[in-house]
Amino acid sequence: MVRSRRTPEEMIAEAKAKIERLEAKRVMDEAESHPDLAYALECLNEITKNMVDSNKGLGTGPQSFETRIKSHSLWIDEIEAAQEVAQIQVEDGKVIAQAIRSVIGEFATKIANGQSVTKEEVQQATDAAWNDNTSDEYSIAQVAFADRQRARMEFNDSKRMPKSKEATA
């Protein structure tokens, strides 16, 4: 890399700018100790603090507004998928419960009529009633829920990943 030399005018301009900054700092240091300016200085500090806090939200870090919105959106997607699973579970549950009641009635009648019934027969008939009446939509909804849950967790994990590891991941 070739370094270009500064002209005397550039060096003078830089020195003047530095002197102006130092003079402004000296004036502010004196002003900070003056009691009549205390209120204005408090207000300046307050607005500066507010601007720093606001810039955190406007950035790209894990607590930025954009990141928080995406995180909450993924959370809502997961909740909606869980709601879908629950609704299907209730609908299927009504059908399955009726089918199991029928199994119980069938075997209760056999027992009342003196026929022998084994535990294995009851279990097999109950499992069949359960499995035969579980809708395909339930399995699909469970997979969708798991996918949305995984997406949210992966996003949350990526927020915690250091920037250096993000590039290699």
C-alpha cells in the first residue's frame, strides 16, 4: 500500500479542526460545572440516552426490532400450529372415544353373556378403535407443529451464535 503525503494545507486544516474540537470540549467541560446550565445538561443527557437506546432497536443485533418481530412471528406460527393440533385432537377424540365406548360395550356384553374375554383381545380391539379413527390431518398437523417449533428454536439459536461462528455455519 502506497501512502500519499499530506500537503501542508491539509496538515494545517487538520490541526485547526483538532483545535476547534478541543476548544468545544473545554467550553462543555466548563459548562457542565455551571449550576445555571444543570437543567439543560440533564435534558441533553436524557435525550442522548434515549437516542442510544433507540439505536439498539434500530440495529441488527438480537434485541433489534426486526429480530424481535421475526422471533415473535415464529412463536405465533408455532402457537397457531399447536392450536390446529389441539382442534384436530378434540375432533378425533370425540370419534375415538365413541369407538372405544363401542369396544367396551361389545366386551361388556360378552362378559355379561358368560363368554370369556382376554385382556389382549380388549387391548387389540381398543388399539384398533384408536388407530382406525385417528385422522390423517392429525399426523399432518403434528408434523407442521414440529416444523414450526424447530424453525423458531433454530432462529433463537442463531441469535445466540457469535458472529464469527455464523460465517462458518
